[in-house]
Amino acid sequence: MQVSLTMTARQHREIFEHLFPGDGCEAVALLLCGRARGLSGSREPRRLVVHRVVPISHAVCTVRTPDRVTWQTHPFVFDLLVEAARRGMAIAKIHSHPTGVAAFSPIDDASDRELFGSVFSFLDTLEEQASAIMLPDGRIFGRWFNERLEATPLSHVGVIGDDIRIWAAESSTPAIGAHGMRTVQVFGQGTYALLRKLRVAVIGCSGTGSIVIEQLARLGAGHLILVDPDVVEYKNLNRIINATNEDAALRRPKVEVIARAIARMGLGTTVDTRRENLLSPSCVRVVSTADIVFGCMDGVEGRNALNRLATAYLLPYFDVGVRLDADGQGGVEDIWGTVHYVRPDGSSLMDRGVYAREDLDAEALLRTDPTEYQRRRRQGYIRGIAEDRPAVISTNMLYAAFCLNEFLARVHPFRWSDNAGFAAHRYSPNRNIIITEPDGVPSLRLANLVGRGDMRPLLDMAELSE
């Protein structure tokens, strides 16, 4: 079983400032972590996501030297264990190695066995706990323990902020075929190796989604999770990559058509298809095991759920939206497309004005009670939902490429400007206007969800009760 650890850049900074106070001695903190367990009984990777950092005061440490730290157990540790037991969460320990030694020492081994022996006993659980080390340059590596106190290296540690940093346990670079050499020439072997190891979820496999997926597969993404409940229709053939007239005639599922195309590429990308709506518990559980998520949906219900999912499971979320206003007579009135990069502890799409609460309520009513929706719309009680806007491949290609390059700029910072200034990236080709915006105030509405992981109901949404 593979287990990873993910935290936000703010949490990483808080940990670093505590673990490296400037005196050259080791320090320690505990992390209360949410869990991404995936589907019950599956072999999907499991993720630990940091919900809260609990620094162990330097004053309560009985020993602090450049190669050792020991500390007394205080009541707040008991309270932390009680919370972890009540909420089904994990405990992770992280300490510093000021000398830069990138390995667990025999002292660390003994300390971890003592700590996690107590943790497993108190929590009465068989689920994994973790231990990690931070080095002076901020890098983190670690291991997870099972109930028998057997240690296995964490597959990777991720830090999600304006930049996306992921440190994998394995430093070996995968074999690079001729198809990957140009990608390596541009982004280097490190980024190519990272792409091969990532699990990437794409929600929505139509106009922009199919193009995002095409780019990911050809860049070398190792594993894709494709989510879309719909089938190919004739009206889709002007913009879904690799869809055919036969697919439309046979009403083949979009995810299967795209998975078939990826298999024919033969580039080594594995695919998990989910022909279902994101608003289902099984789909949320599968997507929660990803490392990166792309949202390629028009509707606001899906975007809202994906924003909550990305927050709860600390997923960097790239959202692409296209608006093409045409007069129906061959005239283009306006074209706008926006790529949003949503940090799990940043502002939400609702905060940014992408949609309002009224839009969510209206779309939910349209899904659950179309007759009542039409009645309220006729009477002016609700604002209508924009349905079936025109879309063509040329505009979708443009904004899907913007989206992928935004992702690449975060994992392989090549942009001359700081990534912090590009939380939203808007472009209108007919107006020749480009607008970029930094992130806003962190979402108060979603603050309690940050790093919460699995819960009942999932994402704290009643419709996701299991």
C-alpha cells in the first residue's frame, strides 16, 4: 500500500519556523491529519492531509541537541489523541534534522516506536500513522507505520501553495522513450519523472476536458482519473477530441471513448474511468486519492462540490471556464475564458464571484425537481441557469492550453513573475485583453474543511451521505 503526506504552504511555513528556530538544535511538532481512504477494499493509494499543526514547545523538551530531541507528554497531546479518535483522523510526528542528514537515525527509530506504540494503543485502530523529517532547505521525507509498528517510506510528500512542491521517495527517473525526450528538453527529467508518478483527476470530459486530458497524456502523466456521467452526442463532435460519428450513434460514454484513445497512444498512462456524477460518495472517494485535480465543467453544483473536495483533501484545483456569446446568425459578440488556480486554503470560486448561492440553489432545484424549477423561473422567483451555450474547438483548445500551462508553471516554475499573481487568468481574444489576479482572502466558509479528509457525510454535504 502506498501512503503520502500533503500539507499547505502555510502549514509548511509554520512547521519550518518552529523546527528551525536558529539555535541549531532539533525540534518537533505533531500533525493532526485527515485521511483519504479511497473506496473500501480498493488498492488505491491512501493520503494523509494535514488539518492542524501542533508545535511541541521548545520549553517542554527535556533534550534538544543538533541530533536529538525528546519531550514530555502534556495534556494537550491527550486532547489531540481524543480528537483524532473521535474524528477518525491520523497523527503524524515531524521533527527537524538541522545537520541535514536525510535519513532516520537509530534514535529516531526508538522514539517513533515508543510514540506510535502509544498512539495505536490509545486510538484502538489499525490505520496508518506517520513520521516525517524536515531538512534545512524545507524538504520533507517520511514513513508510515502499521499497527505492528512496521515502517514503510511515504510515497511522496506534497506542499500545496502558489507553487506545487512534491518530493517523491524514489529518486530514479523512469525510462524516457522518444515521445518523452522533447518534454524532458523543455521541463527537465525531474518534472517528467514527477508527471509519471502523479495521479491526476479530470472532472468533465467534454469540450475543454477532453483537450486537457489529451495534453496530460502526451506530457506523460502516469495515471488519470476521468469523471463524466454523459455519453457522446452528435452535437459534441465539433469539440471532443477523438470522438467519432460512430461513438455518437452508439451513445458511447465519454470516459470510455477518451480512455480508448489514451490506450491507443501506448505511452504508458493508466486510466481509471468513473461514469458518474461527482455528487456521489464513490466518486468523491476515488477523486480524493488524486494529487492534482482539473475541473472542466460548466455547471456550478459540480464546481462547488469540487472546490469543497479540493479543500478537504488538500488538492491543487485548476478550473477552466469558457463563455462564448454568439447571435446565432454567424456573429460573435464576445469571448471570455478564465483559468482559476484554487489553493485548498485560499479563496473559493464563490468568493471570486464565479457563481452565487442563488445559482447553486437554482441548479440543485433543476436537478431534483425540474417542474418546480420551471414554475419558479416563470414566476421570477429564481434566476435561470444558462443552458447549452455554443462551444467550438478553437476556443476550447485555447483555454485548455492556458489551463495546462498554468499547471506546469506551478510544478516547474518557469514564469518570470511570481505565481502568486496568477490565481485567476482571464483572456478575451476578440477584445485582446489579458487580466491576471492574485488570490483573495482565504474562504471563511470553507476554513473548517481544510485538510479534514474523510468525514460523515463526505465534504459535510447531506447529498453525499453514505
